[in-house]
Amino acid sequence: MLVIVLFTSIFTACSDNSAEKQLSQAESLIIEQPDSTVAILVYMDTTNMSENQIARQQLLYLYTRLIYGNQLPLDSTGIAEGDKIFTGTFDENEVKWLIAKSAEAKRRGNPVARIELLKDTEFLAIQLNDNVDLGIIYLFLSNVYEQGFNGTVSKHYADKALAIFRELNWQNKIRDARMAVVGGYLTKRDYKSALDSLIAMEPEVTANAHDSYKIFFFDQLARFYDSDRQARKAIDIWHSIYDGKNISANTLAHWAHAYYHINELDSAYMLIQQANKLPRNNTDETLCRNVEYDILSKMGRKAEMARVDSLRNIAAGNTMKERRLEESSLALNLKYDSATRNARIEAAEARNRTNIAIFIAVLVTI
């Protein structure tokens, strides 16, 4: 009997050790080989794993899929179980768990809960010197402030994420952070800086990104070329990436507006009619109806304008309700307005350092 107990104990210890090694290996590969991380986690034998190890396995799987854009929703049972295991552990597992919960808050449409979770997680990650997760936190904060219509703070967090990812040499996330910087510029309506940032990214994206990301990137680039009064260049890009391929109502509306800008109204009208036949959310519906109204106005088709004007007003009202502007913009900025001040102070200091450096360079040259 004693031999059996000893054998069982040794076997269990070996199993625990094996599981720990697999979990550690999976976590170490998240940055450079996320597919390998997922493969290790999926094929782990959970038979002799402890409850804590199984929870960590599930958390790592959720986290890896989440940061690479494949969010897996949590149900109320999963949240309760995760809270029971990870809350109060004051380690990297708790950081990852709070990040996952913030993503679930986003899915539920609760931006205030999301930002509160992210700010709490930021504090914990700083205490643990956990730069990998801190970069993800800043990237998510940039996104939530962009959706809260505060471009200054959005770009502030995007810059902080970019600095961390460059230090880690995390190429995929460097690209995501640079796109977040573009999003901050867009929210600030600084279209010229956004276009310059995208143009600077173009060589790296062309050389390294996968095809689906290239389509997304060049679609964004085309939109900013159109905003910069380079509609013909934008139209050429859209033709190059979408001819004969699937395209969204949102992109068709932007493409139609580019034709509107160069006064090719028949092409513009054809595209916006095509967009109106596709599935679209409230934001897309507002965009499509606004573009359609502009085109009809320039074509002089007044009889149809009243109908489209009514539709776009309805769509705009639905969009306002969906975004919960009072909650996602006013509440967030009142709760964390110090972040805005800090971002502006840092930006001002950076400009001063640049001006001083230029002044010194001029003096040295003279």
C-alpha cells in the first residue's frame, strides 16, 4: 500500500511538473509564435492537471486569442470561476485575467467598466514590472479613449504601447500600436498626421504583413488620401485591392465619396446603391445615407433627397443611442481627466525638447 501511495505521489508530481513546463513554454511563445502557444494549450492532457493549472491553461488560451484579434466571449459562470481563482493573486495571471474581463466589458458595451478594469490592471502590471501585459493594456486604453472621442489621450496611450513593443521587438504589436496612433490622430481630426503615419508604415506592411492585413491597411490609406484631396489616388488603391473581392458597405461608401469628390457622379451613385444593398450596422447606415444625400444633392435630384434625408436622420439617432455618447465620452473624461492633462504636459515637454535640440543644432552649425 505504501508503495502504491509513493508511486501515485511521484506520478502526480511528475505530471504537475510536466504541466508547469508546458504552461511556461506556451507563455514564452506568445510574442513570437502565438500559433505554437495555442497548439500547446489545445493539446495539453488535463487528466492529471490541478484545478489551478486547468484555469491557467484556459486563461492563456483566451488571452492569446484575444490579443491577436480573436476574442472568445466569457459567460457569467466563466467570469465567476476566473474571479475565484485569479483575483487577489497579485501576479501576471491576475493581470491577464483583468485584461480578459476588460475585453468582455467591451463586448457587453460597457466602456466605463472596461476602462476601470484597464486602469486597475495598469497599476498592477506596473507593480509587477510586467511590460508585456502593460503594452497590451496601453493599446486597449488607446482604443477605448478613441471610442470615447478623446484623441489626445488615445494617442498618448498608443505612443506608450508603441515604446514598449519596440523595446520587446514585438513586430505584430508594433504594427497595431502604430495603427492606434493613426486612430488617435483621426479622432483629433488631424488627417494630415494620420496620412503621414500610414505612408511611413507602408514599406513594412508591404514587406511583412499577411494579405488580409494588407487589404485592411491599404483601405485605410485610401480613405486618408481621399481626405487629403487625393481622391484619384484613393480610387486607384481601392481598385487594386478590391476588384472582384468581397467588400463592405462602409468601404463602398468611402469609395463612392471619392468619386463624388472628383465629380464622377454616375460611378459614385452606382457604388452607394451597391452599399445600400449590403448588411450594415447603424454607423454604416449613417455613413451610407450621408454620402447618398451628398451625391443626390450634386446631381440635382431633389425629389429623392427628402426620403434619404429622413433615413439618415433616423440612422444618426440610432448611432447616437448605440454609442452611448454621454457614458463613453463624458463619463470617461470626467473620471480620468488627469490622464488628458498628463498627456498634454508630456506632449508639450516633448515639443520643448525638440525645439531646444533644434536651437542647439543651429548654434553648433553657426
